[in-house]
Amino acid sequence: MHAAVTTRLRVPGNADDLMLRLQVDAFLAEYVHAIDSDDLESWPEFFTDTAVYRICTRENFDLGLPLNVLSCRNRGMFRDRISALRTANIFEPHVYRHVIGALRIRASGNGRIDAESNFQVVRTMVDGTMSLYACGRSLDVIVTEGNALRFAERTVILDSRQIDTLLVIPL
């Protein structure tokens, strides 16, 4: 006879918690849809003027090492990155398709939301070849500006330290 397995689910405590989760989920969905639909010029608008965006490996993150695969420290740097992508970088055309999930609101209050989510990014090349390009988790600090949510910090932590090609399009 098998022992009964019980799982305690941590569910939002009230309607406000549920609404916050739905708002963050919708914000993340808009973010990845902008990237996946090549609307990269709108990418900087998901961030505050002084936002920090970085992509690092799990190993560097866990060890507290400062080396990042990519780092931007304000909205102007985000715009420069997209401008370079459009005019200066030479790379084989490809598209991403993000899958995000396991959203967890770690803390919220005073206009700040600390969130964590997992992601996978499938890359499709012009010839139709598809591959799992990246997977990992994102740690986000999201704030409210007017009626909009924006990233104040976004840390993308890659599970692997290998990236098989130039990271051109944001994750």
C-alpha cells in the first residue's frame, strides 16, 4: 500500500494578491511578445529610465561574480543596443519564441514587486532549424510608473554557461 502524498499549495491569499499576479503575468507576456514579434524598438519601454538589465550564468550568479554575458544600465543603453542590432551587427537572421512560467511573486509593497519566473527560448533559423537556445530563470524588480508596470531590474540567469552563438536579441 502506498502512503498518501499531500502537497501544500501556496495560493494567493486574497483578490488583491491574485490581481497582482495576473498583472505581472500579463506584463511578462507583453514583454516576450514584443521580443518574439521583432518589435525590439519597444523593448526599452518596458524598463525605467535607470533600469539595470543583465544576463549572467547560474555559476557566476551563485558565486556572486560580477561578470555578465550582457549588461545595460539605463534605457539609453537599451536603445543603443537595438540600434546596433538593426544597423551594425552582422548575424544570421533568426527569431525567438519564449515560454515563461512558474511565476512567483516573492514580495510586493510600496509600488515594488519582486518576481521570479522560469523561461525557455527556442530559436528558429531561416532554414527552419529549431533549437533550445536558452533556459533558466529571471529575477525581476518591477515598479509602477503611472498606470504601467516597468522593470527597475531584470536579471536573466542562464542555466548553462554555453551560448552557441552571439547573443543579439534580448532575452
